[in-house]
Amino acid sequence: MTADEEVEQPVSECQHYWMIDSPNGPVSNGVCKHCGERSEFKNSIQGSGWDRENPQGRRAKQAKTTT
């Protein structure tokens, strides 16, 4: 093999159909209904509530309770 030749990586042919667990914390586990591949999915975006250490999230929550 020469430096110009590319090593072809196998490409998943599966068009995943994710079955994702109910939210219970910052991430949920998911499994593809077709191929069984597993992955993690974030349940929120930064600053939306689960991210408790983000000061923006605390300020937004405080603003909601004071209005």
C-alpha cells in the first residue's frame, strides 16, 4: 500500500431507528431497533435546567420564580 491509497472504512448501512429511554438525568440511553447499536443522547441543551453548574441556567430559573 502506498501513502496515496486510502484505507476504506466500513460504513454502516443501517438507517438507525433509535429507541431512546425516558429522560432521567442529563443523558438517556438509546438502542437502534434495526441493528442494536447503542448510543447516549443528551436530554437538554446547556443552560436549560439539567446543567445545574451553569450560572446562566441558575439566573434563568431565578428570573422565572421572581416574576
